[in-house]
Amino acid sequence: MTPSHAHHAHHTAHVHRAVDPGAATVDLASLYAMQSGPTPPRLIRAPREVHVELDARITTWSYAPGRTTTAWGFQGAVPGPAIIAHVGDTLVAHLVNHLPEPTTIHWHGLRVPAVMDGTDAVQPLVPPGGRFEYRFALPDAGTFWYHAHANETVQIERGLYGALVVLGPDEPVFDADRVLVLDDLKVDRRGEIARTALFDRHSGREGDVLLINGQATPELTIAAGQVERWRLVNACNARYARLSLGGRPFRVIGADGGLRDAAITVTETLLPPGARVELAVGPFDDVGAAIAIESLPYKRSGMKRARRATWGALRVGPRQPSRALLPEVLATITPLITDGDLTPTRTIELGARMTLHGHDWLVNGELHHQDEPVKVGELEVWDVINDTGLDHPFHLHGFFFQVVAIDDVPTVPRAWHDTVNVVARGRVTIAFRADDRPGEWMYHCHILEHHAAGMMGHFSVVR
Ligand SMILES: [Cu+2]
């Protein structure tokens, strides 16, 4: 039995809850009133329904010149279609399953009603030949992504993911707005997607073929003098991107839950699996230069060698005029904790134990931990403690949190997150307030092999 099948066998007890139709809609005004996420935008645009067909099917993926592999893609594409919508719109996504196994779609980072979260805790898996309609309002501007949430180690590796961009009413002005979905592909000697090895269960599956938007080491072009907005999604099963642009400075302007309070200039930024970051790239002056889009060596595990890797290249093209305008204040991030009291309301210990087949990955000593309910409106302060020798990207479904302390040192929240890296033997304290979206939710390590091998927790949000 593979880890992913074990994962599903465990979850059958959570499947087939009755869906209350009222629970499938969220009133944006009451959501915003709870102040549990980004500052509500002024809705100046008449909301629309955005319809998208997501037919999950077997496809031939051409990931490099002369190199193809059999993959699984939404609409037969890897990544699936990039969905672009505006805050306040309602997304209606029609999942059609033409795969040989059941699937669902999780809307990573979106504040959806619980029954739209796309996990097997809230909906029956959609069988081969089946359909499911996801329908929900889009409350927040930002860079999100959607991906299969069944047998993830296989389904996401094979290509079942895509980007979702939600635009706010007054976005900063750039000369171009790009989405870059990072992935890595592990292929066998025939060039086909390799089978998962037992060792992958320990460190997570990494591949040698690095992809941006489904293409191996592409070359992008930026006009000299221009500034572009890059929205990066890390869709890798396990690979961390310690992102660098050939050592040149760039500005980080956003995270999982939209814009930061202000831009920060850096020469590198760490993007763990599942997380997003938004950058202002440029302006560059040296026409003709080729800048590496690369990962610097990052040691996330005692057992893995840290190596530099190249995702692609950025060519500086002929100079063009720029209209980019980046305001000094990008967003207001109102702290959830104002009295300095960081006393945790619960502790989540990420652990491991050796077994005959390698490792089990645990939360509070359990596989697929059942955690205590969270009450609507109450402030949650969670101490996430990593008792293992590897980093784990901690992902909370459905709610944004603020990072309020790292290794017990208080931090000032600069952005909203749904995924945060917890370094080996480290500790991250997060705060969030559950707004009124009762139902079944979960958190898990976003190294997909760790999630499948047990590093997750279920919890209900209750009124
Ligand atoms: Cu992990």
C-alpha cells in the first residue's frame, strides 16, 4: 500500500457529511467585519460570475523542446488554466473527472465556505466520470492556486495545479504582471514521470527538471527600464526555492494573502512548497544581459545536499518607457495581537517516528491528528514546534494567519499568510481569528509526502 492510499483509507470516516446549502455561501460584509484577513477593498466594480471548466484528464505534456511525458492536467494543460478574477466576483468552477481515479480541487489560500474547501473531509471524492461544481465569492486580492487534493503526491506531481489571481480595485501600476508557477519533475530514463520511491517518504520528492509554468528552464524577457510584477507560486511536492535573480536586488511586495505593508528590497527570498510571493522585478539597464532565475543552496534536511539550481533566465531586452508606480504604503496590516500577549491557545508539535517502511510524520504524536474545535470569533494563537531534523512548510486551510513570533522572539506582522516555513528544531507562533465559516478544516505540512504520511490535523470551526 502506498502512503497516499493509506492516507485515503484513513479518511473514509470523514467523508459523506451532509452539505447544508446555506453553508455554501459567505456574506462578504460579515466576513470583512471580523477583521480576520486583509483590509477589505472598496468594491467599486459590479461583481460578475467567472465560469471556468476544469476537465481533469490524461494528456501529453511537452515540458521541453523534444521532450514529452504522459501527465494529468486540468483542460489537458500543465499548469491548468490561469484563472483571473476581481475581488467580489463569484468563481464557478466545473470540475469534470476524466482521470482513472477519484479527485477533488482545493482552493489554496482562498477564504471559501468549508464545504468548498475541496478536501475529503467536506465532500465525497469525485469519481472517474463524475462532476462537481465549486461556487464561491472571492473576498481577497492576491495570488492563489488550485490543485488536486486527493492522492496528492501523484496527482499534483503529474500536473493537476494552476494559478488563480484575484485583482483588487486599486492595484499598484506595473509595466507587466506575470504569474510564474514553479515546479520540479522527476523523470525516469524513458523521460516519463518516475514512480514515487520509498525514500521520497522521508525528504519529499524532488525532481531534476525545473519548470516555470510547465516549461523547463525558459527564457523570459524584460524591457530595460521597466518594472514587472511577478507572482510566484511554489507548486513543487517538496523543493524549496531560495529564489535569487543572479544576485541582483529585487523588491518583495506581497505574500500568500496579497500585498505586504510595504516593499522590502532583498537579493533572495525563501519560497517553501505551497507558498506564494510577489515581487517587483527591475528596472535593469544592461540591455542584452541574461539574469539567472535560480535557487541558492538551501539545506532543509540533514540528509539532503544543498545545491544551486536554475529555474530559467531573464533576458534584458531593448529599453521601453515605464509607467510603473509603487506606492510607499501597499497595504495596512492590522495586528491581531495588540497587547503583546503571545500565550498560545494550542501547541502543534511536528514530529516523526521510524517505522518498518521508513518514517511516519506526526502531529502531537499522532498520524492525521484530530485537533480541538476552534470557536468563531476567538483569537487563536498556535505555537507550531518542529521536533524533527527537517524543515516543514505549515499550511492552514481556509484562514489567513499572522506570524507573531519566531523561536519565541516577537515579530511585527507585515503580511497575511496561509503557509509558513518552520525550520528544523524551530518554532513559529501564528495568530488567526476564525471568521464565521463553520465546518471541517485542516492544517498540514505542504511537503506532499509528509502530508500523505500523516503530518496533518483536522479541526472543526464551530459557532
Ligand atoms: Cu514536512
